[in-house]
Amino acid sequence: MTSDVLAPLDLAFWNIESAQHPMHLGALGVFAAHSPTAGVHAADLLAARAAAVPGLRMRIRDVWRPLAFAPSFPTAFGGAVREPTRDFDPLDHVRLHAPTADFHAVAGSLMQRPLERGKPPWEAHVLPGEDGTSFAVLFKFHHALADGLRALTLAAAVLDPTDMPAPRPRPAPPPRGLLPDVRRLPGLVRGVLSDVGRALDIGASVARSNLEVRPCPALASRSSGTRRTAGVVLDLDEVHIVRKAVGGTVNDVLIAIVAGALRRWLDERGDGSEGVAPRALIPVSKRRPRTAHPQGNRLSGYLIRLPVDEPDPLGRLGAVRTAMDRNKDAGPNRGAGAVALLADHVPPLGHRLGGPLVSQAARLWFDILVTSVPLPGLGLRLGGHALTEVYPFAPLARGQSLAVAVSTYRGRVHYGLVADGEAVPDLDRFAEAVSAEVETLLDACAP
């Protein structure tokens, strides 16, 4: 593989990371074990297969000078590149742990550890189950190395071979010089003016989103650096029952479940849900799975107020559906949720110097992340052992206590919950509230 310059958003993820705020994605996969030694065999397989996956050899290196393969000097100055490493050792990245009775307890402690920046930024932790009937694998990928789609591709490459479609290659862009072609200047000027207008629109939307926001202490954190994880499994058929009865999309229902769970959780812990409508960031991928370039995050997002203070479960779902429809009508290039697009207009040196400041601004932008991670419909295996559960984990932003990621796999919905370990010692109660909210919606839809 050849080296390439980090895209602006990748560079932003690389530079906002700190020891207490690692910027890696995670996924905890649980496999049915045929024998007590299945976990050991899985670790051996992962290490052997990782050596043959070029994308897992890529490290990230900061640069301060022009590069021969960079389009122009400003692109590389103060930025970073992905480049293959020659001394790659899979055993540095695949680790076998002692048997455990609680996969999530171990996953939480592992998610709080940043990835080593001098090596390819990914890890796979194999967790044998104490009962010998299952084992788990926790994958960690730095967000600058891969977004959700790319992480799925890399993880699938070390699982048993499947018939997943290969991405279609994208034509390489024509080489660019230091100065633009004068024939393209009118179009460039229009593009700049459009970008300025979009930036002003996004900034105004962010300012409006901060009006009349009642702080929710349970969703704020002083960032202890600790992590807890939990998982919830729902029946996708039950989600479809709600969707068909009320309308909207599956995603609308899944977001409304989070709103209802937050209401239940806040009331049970004594914080109260009256007047609470936290801002949820819903990331939106701007690239297609099969045509996307294998490197680089292409993300925007929608920002909605979760109707936590609405007592009627169908009213909550209706409010979510209306907010999501409004965002979709406007498109992913406008509104407060599209702040990530502004990364393209910041020079690399600005990302390098401004990363710590940007990381502290997340709390001013949104209160909780609710993201969906696509998974293939076909069954995945490792060493012949079937993947039965998979919980995606999102990075936890500075100043926030909880992040929610959702995946559907083989007719079931998996919620992966990540929380600051000290701010949310009762994460399991929130997980129980997610399950209870589905029953509440089903009851509300019953004739």
C-alpha cells in the first residue's frame, strides 16, 4: 500500500485525542464456542490473518514538511499521513486475555486505554468465556484510521471468508499544482461563496440549538478517563411492529427508544425528566459503502432535540420522526449537525494547534451521540464459530457521560453503550431502561 495524506476530518480526530479522551471506535463481538480452547484458537487465527491485511499495517505519522505524493505544500504542512510500516508484528495488536464471566466489564477497561500512536492504531482483544461456551473479541480502530464502514471492512478481513461485495475502485483525482487552473476560477469562486454561506448557516444553527437548553447533569461529565460499557439486544421484528403501526423509519424508532430510556433512567435516579430535551447528534455517512475510497472519514450529521420530557411514548416517537424528516428535507450539508463538514476548510496546522480547543467544544454542540453502524446481513464466523452478538461502541466526547451506538444483525438490534465510569456508575440501569422502553412502545401500539 502507498502512503496518503490524512483527510481534514481524520486529522481532526487524530488531534483532538487525549489520554482521557481516546478517539477509537470499538465493537464487541460474542461468538458461540465449540470447545473451551476456542478463544485461544481465535487469537491465533486473528494474528495470522492480520499479517496479510495491508490496511492493518498502516500507521499514522505527523509531518511538518512537503511530501512528494501530496497535491500541494499546504496539504501536508502540519498534517499527518497514513503509511505502511515495515516492522509490523500482529502479536502487538492481537491479545489473548484470561477467561471472564463478564465481557462488558473487561471491554470497559480496555476501551478507556488509548491506542499506541507509534504503531498501526488498532487492536483486537480476545476474551474467553469462563463457561467455555462462548468467547468475545473486542476490536478497536482509531477514528483517524477508519470510520464505521472502513472498520467493518478491516474486521471482516480477519474473520472467516465471506461473500461480502468488494468496494468498487474510485478513479484517482487528477494531479493538482500549487495554483488553480484559471479556467476553473469562476467555478472555484462560486464554490467558495457556497462554502461560506454553508458555514454561516451551520454556525447560526449551532447558536440557535443552544437557546433554551436545560442542562442535564446526568449527561455531563468532568471526564474521569474511565469507561463502562453495556449492551442491549432487541428483536428487530418488534421494532418493525412499532414502525408499521406509527410510520416513519426503523431509525426513528431506535432513536425514540433512546429518548424514552433516558426519561425512565433520569426519573429513576432522581434527576427528573421535566423540561429535559438534550441535543442528540445523529452522524450521517456521506459516502457509499461500495464506491467509497477505502480511506478517509466522510461524515456529516443531524442534530435533534430528544423529547425526553414528553410523557406519551407515541408522542416521543412522533416528535423524533418530525425532527428527522425536517433534517432530511434540509439535507446533511446544512444545520447544526453538519459542523464536521467545516473540518475541510481548516488548514492542517489549524487542526494541529486547535485540536485541544475543539475537543472541549463538543459539549457546546451536542449532549449525546446516537449513531448507527451498518453490518452485513450474512452470518459472520471466526474459526467456524458463529458471531451471535455484536455491540458497537462510539468514542465518548470530552465533557459528556454517555454515547449510544446501534447495529442490526441477523434479525436483532444491538445497542452498544459507552459511559464515563465515574459519572455513570448505573449504566446497567440505563440498559434496562432501553429494554423497558420497547415494551412500552409495543403496549402503546397494541389495538
